[in-house]
Amino acid sequence: QGVRFIAGNILKNLIKDPTEQNYKSWLAKEKSIPADKQSVVLLVVSNSKKPEEKEIYMYDIGSEKLSRLRGELSTAFVEVAENNAKSQELDDLADVEGAASALHPVRVPPPASVREKQ
């Protein structure tokens, strides 16, 4: 079926203003979508002292579970996502659900409340 990217206002608001409330709104919207059409959420954690060493986790929106990914495939996911995210133009994305595109990762910083705890 290919990859479909949905760039509605909820996602755009989250990217432009990554607050806790905007995360909750986006997650609530994603939970209402059938599981086979939900976003794939990859979380990349790196050590500030060794930024080349990364741990990759996948968050399952439906079950609210976090799984650590290991191996070369997880590293490849991160490399592709980082390269694509560098050239991403949010305002060029369609506002309608179902706007088809190639794999299009979106990098969203954690809300301020999480950054303050770090």
C-alpha cells in the first residue's frame, strides 16, 4: 500500500509548538486512527558526551508501549530519518488526510517540561 503521510493541523501545531498539550492532542488523534494507518514513532536517544552512540526506541501508540530497537536496521532508520528531516519543509505538506508521499519523518523536540527535568 505504500507510506502515507498525514499532515493535519494537529501535527503542524505539535511541530511548531511542542508543548505537552499539543503532544496529548496529537496522540489522541493518532489513537482514533486504525492501527495499520497510525504513525510510526521512533525515539532516538543520544549521549551528549558520545552523540554518535544512539539508542532507538519505537513507541506503539495503540498499546502505549515502548520497545528498544537493536541492530543495523534500527541504525538505518535513524540515518534515513535524520537525512530527510534536515530537508523537511513543514509548510509544503498537505493539510488533507491521506496526502501520499515517500517516507517522511518529522523531528519534534520534547516539551519544555521534559527538557527541564534533564
